[in-house]
Amino acid sequence: MRAILVDDERLALRQLKQMLERDVDGVEVIAMFSNPNEVIDGVLRHRPDVVFLDIHMPGVNGLNLARQIQSNVPNTEIVFVTAYDQYAVQAFDLYALDYIMKPIQTNRLQQSIFRLREKLNLKDTRRIQDSEAPYICCFNQIQFKAPGREVQTGKWRTSKAQELFAYLLYNRERAIQRSALLDFLWPDLEEGKAARQLYSTIYQIRQTLKNCGMEMITIHGGVLETGYRLDIGEARIDVEEWEYAMKQLKPLDMQTVEEYEKVMDLFKGDYLGNYDYIWAEHERERLRLMWLYHMRKLSDFYEQKGMLNKAVQVNHHVQQLLLDEEDSYFSLMKLYDAIGDKLRVEEQFTLLKARIERELESTVKANITQWYDQWRLKMSEC
């Protein structure tokens, strides 16, 4: 895999190059640029698989530079590197493969490279959408659909078994050192006891997979090996399928909006959202932001077309899946105001205020409260 690195800080370039060469297998750094003006010529000359691109560089908008790269070499993937997470949502408009926050963590870099390898493999040999193919569901909770069976939730003997499977699935195709797993799941146990717990838990996972008819999912590793690796075989993953389908969408217009909605409907909730796994939070947030960005885009499209009821439906969909998403309430307040439904405006503000104060022990954003107060004043004058 051939990579180009772009950052105006030479030290950052050297550090990223060192991490890629030391901690990640199969990545060749073919060029590095600290001068953004040299990047397009470099990309055209080297035609890399991926460009690691700093978004925030003096005098240069990294998002615009990424657009130029994609225009000149469409098959080149973009991984944004940024210390400013407000750029993350904008990155999705470019269908960037990933974004990594500074300072870069080794496990995040490895996960990004894994995602890149999967993407390159999908480009070369896209799997056929077979309704009878084994399926792993990761939206909200882990479920399995084996060929010829209904979707079922695995019966895990312990919560450790469930989390270990989820963790190996998240890091699939990459061996995780046994010592790392012991520290991860049993940090307070003596090593020998923790090792016995690990072997027992791996056995429990294999039994659960067998009971669900998912024998094609295998765990490589054992007593004489230093790590474990999950292989999903021909199984598909709902999150991966959704992201791939989303990135194949054509520009949003009246001819494509129906397909756009179908793909957005495939998002069923947060990634492993029913589990409090801290290690999954970045992926959870990444996918959530991606979906929200495109749902807002869909809502804005309907609003611009004067199709306010459709825009209302889109925002209610967001609200149903992500109850704490304040902007969906605010959007609905403004849409209902445009429609002339005063009761629904009041209802949305009341729901939002109750949820924020009761569940989050916080207050409604100042701009929303200010809009609502001005709206009530306007209504009282009518």
C-alpha cells in the first residue's frame, strides 16, 4: 500500500512516517510534503493508494486540497489528520476514508489502515449482495443471521465473552496480543488466572457462534500462540455494507432522492450502541456524525424544494434513533413554525427541555432558547 503524507510541520511528518513503518505492516511511504503547493504534482506523479492530509495548514484549506486530489486522481483515498474535530463532519462531504485526531494513537492508525485495506479489497472484488450470505449486525447490538435462519441475538455466557467478541470483530483480521487482552479484560487478576479466564472466554465465544450457525467465523490462536485474530470468512457486516452503499450514492437531486432515503434507512442506530464500550466510542461517533450529516443534507434538500412535510419526516427519523440530538428538535420547531403548527413547536421545545434537564442535567442551547423566546413573543403579538 503506497502512501503520501502532507503536513506543514516536518516533525509531524517524520513522526507519522515512523509510526507507519514501525507499527503498521505493508505500508510504504513514497513521498512527504510540507509545502501544500507541491502536493497535486506529487499525487499525479506517484498516484498513491492513500494520502494522509493535515486539514489545518497556514494559508491552505485542507478540505479544498482534498477536493483537488480527488478530482485529479479519483481512486486515491483520503485520511484527514487534524487537531480540530469540527472539521470531521465536513470531511464526510468528501467521502474521506477516515479522520484521525492529533496526537495520533497507534491503535487508531492501525484501525484506519485496516479500513483502507478493506476498502481497496472491495474495489477489486466487491462481494455479491446475497440474501443468504451470513450476516453480522452491529447497529445497536450484536446479532447474527446464518443462512436459512432468522436474525438472532447470541446468548453469551458472560459479558466478558460478548465484549471480547465485539473487540476482536472491531479489530478483525489483525492479531491482538494475548498480554494486551489480559490487561484489557482482567487488569486486576494475576496473569495465570487471567490467562485461564481468557482461554475459557474464547471457548465460550466459539460455542455461541456454533449455536448461532456462524461456524464460518473463526478465532485463530491458542495456548501456544501469543495472540488471537478473528476471521469472519464470507460473512458480511451491516455497518460496513451501509457505509459502502452510502459512498456509492450519486449527487442528491429529485432523481436520486429515493435511493438516498433507502440507504439512510439502513442505519439502525449507534454502532454497538447498547453496550458501554469506551473503545468503540470513536467508531460510534464517526458513523453517527456521518449519518447525521447526510440526514441534514436530506432535510435541507426537501426544505429547499418546499417539501416541508418530507423534511419533518427526516428530522423525526433522526429524533427516533438519536434522542439526544438537539438539532433535530430545533429543526422541527422551525419547520412546524413554517407550516403554521404552533402546538407542535411548543411540543418540540417542551420535549427537548425535559430531556436535556432531566436526563443530561444540562440546559438547552442558548441559540435555541433565544429563537423560542422570540417566536413566543411574535405569537403573542399576532
